[in-house]
Amino acid sequence: MTRSARWIVFWLGAGGVGALIVLALLKMPSFGGIVHPYRELSVPAAIGRSAPNIVSSVNFDQRALDTLGEETILLGSVVGAAALLRPSKDEREQLDQDEGRVLEATKLLGYLMLPVTLIVGLDVVTHGHLTPGGGFQGGVVLATAVHLLYVAGSYRMLRRVRPKTWYQVAEAVAGGAFVILGLVGLLLTGAFLANIFPRGVLGDLFSSGTVFYLNVAVGAEVTSGVVVLLSGFLAQALSVREVR
Amino acid sequence: MSLLPYFVAGWLLLIGCFGVVRSRDLIHTVVCVAIAQSGTYVLLLSTGFQYGASAPVQGAPGPVVDPVVQALTLTDIVVSATVTALLLALVIQIAKRTDTVDPDKLDELRG
């Protein structure tokens, strides 16, 4: 398709979609108003499930099946990206001798922030049912912590403390754990991903039943997924070289 | 002006698509796809917003904003991030095989 034909198709499509969007949005309830039918249903449903963070209650208890779908998309694209980023037949992994120079200030800040970031990540994952946060957010923080080693230290150092196969295994195990927890719920109560564990006391760390365990599984999966993804991209940029 | 946030969402979707069509670099294309998708975050969050309401945590004073759309936005962000990663991996392979990231130069089929 030539560029001009492409533009004609785009303006026709965008004009149509734009007109429909405007027509639909003009009928929307006013922004910031008090009419929220989903909230009126989900907030009462969250009470009594001992998960004060209602977003987590929706994601991991009321609609945990949707989160399984989301997690499968994550797993699928990590597998896809890892397959695409493999070194091909005529490529080998070679590490450059010269690793460049890191500013002392960057090193200091990086090593200071590394333990802090790890703890914050673990905190966000394990308190996902109590306060805003959860497995997805905490997992990204944890993966960032691992990569502070690359920012402050060197690529070699990152490779030493980050055995890629471990993270690939952890990714699969965490994804499987989510499904197994769901199947246990199915066997015990007849509902897939039913909340089977005791709910505990509202506000306790080990409360909210399966929400806590699903959060930890998702946290492990997201951490390993992001590490595997970034390891593929970093290898492509830094160590995969064509050999003839 | 109380509909403005919704129109920002629609505008983000269309400007993202505009960028995809106009793009002459596949990395730029991937970023434009991510921008088009970020329109959905704005739409979802502005649907659930209420003036003066607090975060959807039990025990918060007064009314809370809609937690369902926040959960949807979380899902949306995760999907967007992973799809972006997958697309960027594809771009790396395309760049290696064809020595170009200009979508206009990728029109011939290869066996």
C-alpha cells in the first residue's frame, strides 16, 4: 500500500472511530460524579473477605480467573520474547573485556538502593492484600532491584548473581502454583480459584485466605518474567555477537 | 468541561494510531501502540473517579473511588508492558534480518 492510500484509509477510519467516540462520550455520566455501579457491588463484596485493599480483593478473590488470564498473557509473551531473543545459529555469547566506567556516585547510590529496593519490593508483594500494591507492582520493583547491580556494578556481576535458568524455572513454577491453588479450590468447594484458606483477622499479614498466596505467586512470576525479558534484551545489546 | 478526561482518552487512542500510520521507525511504532493503549488507562480511571473520594482501601474515610476499574487498569498495564516487550523483541529480529527498521522498506515477502 502506498503512503497516500494508507493515509486515506487512516483518515476514513479515524474519522469514523472519532465520531463514534464523541457520540458515546457525550452520553457518559459527568466526570467525578457519584454514580459508580461497579463500586456499589464490589465494595460490599470485599467486606468480610479480610482483604482491606479492595483492588486486590477484586483481582485475586472476586475475579481471580481474570488474573489467571492476565498471568497467562504475561507468561506467553515472556516465552515468545525469550524465543525471539535467543542467539541464532551463527551467533555466540561473548563478553567484552572493556566494561566501561561507572561514576563513583552512581555506584554508591546503586549499592545503597539495592537492599532498600529489595525490601520495598518484598513489602509491596506481601502486603498486597492490606495496602495498595500487590504481586504485579512488587514484582516489577524486585526485578528493578536485581538490575541495580547492572547499573551500579557491571554486566558480569549481574550475570553471576542472576542464573537465568533459575528465573525461567521460577516463572513456570509460580505460574503453575496459581493454577494449582485454583484447582485445589475447585476440588474442595467446586469453584475454580475459590478462596479456600481461613480468612484470618482483618489487617493481619496472613489474612485474606488465598489472596495472600496468589499475590506471592504473581510476585514471583512477574519478578522472574521481567528478569528473563531484560536478560534477553541485555544479552542482545551487550554479549550476543555474530561469528563467521 | 466535566467530560474532558474522557476526551483525553479518545484523543490518546487516535493520536497513537496516527503515530503508527506516520511511523518511519519500528521502535517509534511500538511506542505509538503503547500510547494508543494508554488511552484505555485514562478512560478506565476517569470512569471510576469521584471528587473527594479516597483510595479503595477498607477503612478509608468517606466514599472510595471505583476499585473495579482500577483492577482493570492494572491488568491493562501488565498486558501493555508485556506486549511492548514482545514487539520490541520482534523489532530486534527484523533489524538483524533486514538491516532496516523502516516499515516502508519491509514490503517485500521473503521465502
